[in-house]
Amino acid sequence: QAKARGRNCVVVFDDAMHHQATERLDTELQLRHALGRGELVVHYQPVLELPSGRVAGVEALVRWQHPVRGLLTPSAFMELAESTGLVVSIGEWVLETALAQVQRWRTSLPGGAELTVAVNLSARQVAAPDLTGLVRRVLDSSGIDPAAVHLEMTESVVMNDGAVYVDVLTELRALGVGLSVDDFGTGYSSLSYLKRLPVDTLKVDRSFVDGLGGSDPHDRSIVVAVLSLASALGLQVVAEGVETDAQLRELVALGVRSAQGYLWKRPVAAAELGPWLVERTQRTGR
Ligand code: C2E
Ligand code: MG
Ligand code: MG
Ligand code: MG
């Protein structure tokens, strides 16, 4: 009986693996066409100034409106996009779309003239030839002030081969854009790279914001350490993933000046965020 079950298990496992491989191939084929078919969308999440609560800008976050599976977040397709290299063309499209959108808001929304936009870059994009040329072209075609644009990279992206990226990042900074280290504190990197790289902002990972407001004293210590590191190096800090009033109170008490999270707004399509921005600006001023 055990043997029969064993054999069954093997069969089930094989089927599951086959199914998984087929699904991956399907997804890959569909992702190849998603851009051309207009299935990718950019959602925007506001980034707020603390303690005023004024909107400083937005972060652009890509979504895939899949014809069958519905709206997919990056966890469902970005790994595949990265491993196939599709992330390079997707990333270019996100950059164009987000900069154009935010420039429209800057010129048309009451109180929107100072809005900033943050766009995430993947490892492949940073390693691709002429990222600087691409960013320059997109800045030009959108007409947005480069100082209003922040490019976000995780530690693993900037650290992959520090020596190579110093050049690229220095070129990007020379265009006038800001550079942020995303998910800060979750990588394995030594901190010495921060001194060598021309970054100007650290985004404190959501996993550390999580325990603020009393539930985890270690998270508080980590955020305090990041703040003191940032201040020593002259870097700005943004807290990610703020969900509760208790977390917000503690961030304000610690002196954090910038945050984003579900507490204020989840990432949504431009058509939904536009009116929200107007309404919010009427209440908090700018
Ligand atoms: P990220 O850049 O760290 O973006 C923040 C993520 O946290 C987003 O997930 C956002 O929806 C989520 N988030 C924001 N506030 C809260 C909160 O209060 N609670 C919780 N639980 N989550 C919150 P999302 O949109 O699923 O994106 C995941 C990651 O995918 C991003 O992390 C970024 O690394 C990557 N990504 C997104 N868009 C792009 C893109 O256009 N290009 C590249 N290369 N990567 C992207
Ligand atoms: Mg980000
Ligand atoms: Mg992050
Ligand atoms: Mg992330």
C-alpha cells in the first residue's frame, strides 16, 4: 500500500511540475505580448511629508491587467520579466508613462506643481547599455524637471558589482535626478557602499516599519540606526508600508520626514489618484 501511495505521489508530483512548467511558459508568452496589447498599467501611491501630511509625490508601481487572471502585482510576474530580459522594455515603458503622467499632474492639478515621481529600476535595467541615455531621452520627452524624479534601486541592484555601477549612478545623478536605495536594511551588503555611491535617499523597508508603535522594540532600534546613518551621510529617509496611526506617531516622534503606506492610500490607477490628490491638497494645503 505504501508502495502504491509512493508511486501515486511521484505521478502527482510529475503532473504538478509539468503543470507548473507549462504555466510558466504560458505566462512568459503572454507577458511578451502584454506591453503591445496595452495590458500593463502603472499604479501610483502617494508619498507624504511628515508631520504635515502634505503630498510630496508618488511612487509608480507596475501592474498587469491579465485577460484571465485579473490584475496582477509585480510578485506574479517581475521575476519572469527579469529572467527573460522583458523587464528592460517594461521598465522603459513604466518610466515614460510615469514621467508623462506626473508632468501632466504638475501642470494641471491645483497645488500639483511640486509633485515628485519615484520609479523602480531593476538589475537588468541598470546593467543594460545606456541607461543614462534612456533616462535623458525620457526626461526630455516628458518635459519634467529632473529634480522631481527619483530612481529607486534595491541594495542588491546597486551592490551587484559596486565598481561598475558607481559610473552609471554618477551619470544619472549628473542628469539631476535623485537616487534612492529601496527596501533599505534587507540586503546583505556592507554599509561602506553607501559612502561610495551617489545616492541621496534611503527607503526604510516595510518589514522594519511593521513593528513600530510598540509591537517590536528591535524594529524601533533599526529605524533609529537608519536615521542616524542617514543623517551622518546627509541622506533623506522615506518610511515604506505605514499602515497604522501608532506606526505614524512613532515615525514622527523619531523625526522621519517622509512616508507612504496603506494608512493614506494604496497604489491606484492615475484616474483614481488624480481626484484624491486634488481633494487631499485642498485639505492640507500646498
Ligand atoms: P517597492 O518598490 O518596495 O514598492 C513598495 C511595495 O509595497 C508596493 O508593492 C506597494 O504596493 C507596497 N505597499 C505600499 N504601502 C504598503 C502598506 O502600507 N502595506 C503593505 N503591506 N504594502 C504596502 P507592489 O506594488 O506589489 O510592488 C512590489 C515590488 O515590485 C516593488 O517594491 C518593486 O520592487 C517592484 N516593482 C514595482 N513596480 C516596478 C517597476 O515598474 N519596475 C521594477 N523594476 N520593479 C517594480
Ligand atoms: Mg520602490
Ligand atoms: Mg521598498
Ligand atoms: Mg520591494
